[in-house]
Amino acid sequence: MAKIKSVYICSECGYESPKWYGKCPSCGEWNTMNEEIKDTAKTASASRSHATAYAPPVHIREIDTTDEIRYQTGSKELDRVMGGGIVKGSLILLGGDPGIGKSTILLQICEYLGRSLKILYVSGEESKRQLKLRAERLGVNSENLYILTQTDVELVCETIRQDKPDIVMIDSIQTMSLSELNSSPGSVTQVRESTNFFMRTAKSMDIPMIIVGHVNKEGSIAGPKVLEHVVDAVLHFEGDRQMSYRILRAVKNRYGSTNEIGVFEMTDEGLKEVENPSLMLISGRPKNVSGTCIACAMEGTRPILAEIQALAASTGFGNPRRMCTGFDYNRMNMIIAVLEKRAGYYFNNTDAYINVVGGLRLDETAVDLAVGIALISSLKDVPVNENAIAFGEIGLAGEIRSVSHVQQRVSEAVRLGFTKIIIPSHNKKDITGINGVEIVPVKNVRQAFEAICE
């Protein structure tokens, strides 16, 4: 009889332990250790069955990369995030909350990919009829799209070996399971081992695979965290399901930059690309209202303009409240401290709120100046010039420090019709060939606020 024992696995990092811990010894997260039943005999036999023959090492100079192939998906936003397309033999994890649009975008790109490639779409969540109905709604009717409704990983991989498709899509990894393991589908063990099985198949047959992974609010077992070390690229869908806009971000990418983002809009006909996200994010901006300022952040090679909203109101509590959405909370507190100490704008009896319009998350330090100006504007109840934009990093001495990619930021602002641009004084020399706009170099926060309100 096989020996059965329990192990505890961290849902965040995959750390295994024979006993339970309140705090994971590996990643330090609390309450993430989940009990799994482990069959040691079956696991050992599974590892022996997966053993491969000896392969001699190859000198790096003998490896040929001239025939590298990237499959274009027909979506410029998706290709941008993946670094130019899908690389042959790569394993891509597409993560996000349920209902965010992961299955929709995969089915949509099948229409373009199916013109020249054979696609195998493996679904463990929907029946063939359900997939057909959704494909008709999205206008997908490719001759090279094949549907397989199966949850057994070994049967799926055997089908791949027999049919030899050009690209495979697995929806979703939480429904896949290996019969050799006793744990239920969706558990850490099943998800990790199933992904490893798909990874070996993808690499050995040089077939790209896209795997869908669900994320729940608690970040527990269903999340793809334990898979990030296995796959080649991790793409994450961000956004609220109640809102129409979705942001696709590369969390990990072995074949491209991790700073690129793609912006989509969810419509009745599926996801549509937003080719000009800056215009989308600043549309509907209120006029002659205090507490708003336009910032320019760089997402990879793309400059994106976003509206920063701030609200400073008298507090009714002993300690003023500080809240922010789309911006780092600790950095907001630092900016408020600099405004009080270095610029003479006091928030000690004032609640402060920061919001980035459109659900965008801005982590770049170049957004500091726009956040500071929005806070001062709300505190003084003085509207900011609606045709002005500001970017720069705020130092602890109250100075405005230089930022990178100034030329691209200014060009994007000019393209969208802004006539006044507040920049760090050290970046003045980096701007060339810009005419018809007023560029104001500033050295400190107070000077920047006075300049943008003129």
C-alpha cells in the first residue's frame, strides 16, 4: 500500500513543509500554508517515468538563432507587451481575475493566427457548444481552429504530439490535473506539476503555449504565483470588471521588456485595442476645478498622460486620513511631508486623498510633481491651468530632480494639444525641435505651482 502523508505548501511561493507555519519561512507571508495530501510512491514513479536520456552539452557558439520566429497575433497592443509576438517554444502565463477578459482575448487572436497557423484550444471550463457560441459572438470562425475539452494533462499532451499544432492555448491551468497525483485540480501541487508537464512538451516540440491562470482576491492557491518561475512570460490583466478598460502588463518576459503595457476596452463584441490611451485617460477632465493635474508616465517606450486628482479637506478626526488609489501610499506621505517642511503648505489638519483616473497604476517617480501640484491646488482651492502638464521627481529637499525620456514626454503632450509644460530645470537641455509651446523649467515645488497656475 502506498504511503500517504500530508505536506503544507505556501500558495505564494510554493515552499513545502512537513508541518504548518503561520508565517511562511521562505517568503514571509502570513496564513498561506495549505495542507496537501502527498502520495510519495506515486510521486517517485512519476519522476522516474519523466526521466530523459543523456544529452551532451552544446557549445554556445554552435547554437543558431538566425531562424527565430515570432508569431504576430494581429493585436498591436498584445504584440507590444510580449516584445514583438509569440516566440516559438515559449510558455506564456496569462493571469488575472475571473471575468477580466483572458479567455476573450485568446479566442479573438485565434481569428488572425488561424490564417496561417494550426491552433489547438484546450478548454477545461466550457463545453464545445459553449465555446462555439462565444466564438460566434466574437466573430471568430477560423478554419484552422480546433477545440479540445479535456482536463487530463497526459491526454492533452498526447493529443498535441499526435496532431502537432502550431500553437496551443490552455484555458485554464486550474482545471488541469495529473492522474498520478492525489490532490484535487487547482491545488498548488496539481497546478505546478501540470505546468511542468506542459513546459516539457512545449520545449521538446518547439510549440508555443499560452496558459490561463485565475487569481482570487486573497492571492491563495488559485493564483499563478507558484508558476512564475516555470514559465517564460507572465502577462497580467489589470482593471475592474465593472469598468470597460483593461490594462495588460508584462510581469515577467524572457523575450522582451517588462515595462510595456497594452490598453484594451471591453465591448459587446469583445476586447478592442485602445491605440491612444493618453487621450482616453484625460478625456472628461473637469474644467476650472481645483485638485487636478496632468502627469506623464513612461510605460516602457510609451509615454502615457494621466489625470491626477487630489482632495484636501478639513479632518474631523484627531489624526488626518491619507488614502490613495493608483499611486504608492508611502510616496504620497513623503510628498506631503516635503510640501510641509520645504514649501510651507501644511496638511497637518487636513485629510488628503489621491486618485489616478482610469484605473491606471503609476509607480514612476516622474509623477511626483503632478501629485504635489494637485495636492497644493486642492489645499489652496486654486485651479491649475487646463492646458498645462507637469512631470518631475520631488526630492526630500523640495527640489525638482531630472527624469528620463523628456523628449518623448514633451512630444506626447504637444501631440495632445497642451501648450504649457512644466519640467525639471536640469532637463531643459534635453529638449530639441519643440516649437509653439511654452516650456517652463523649475527648480522647486513652490516655483512649479506658481508657474502652472499662471
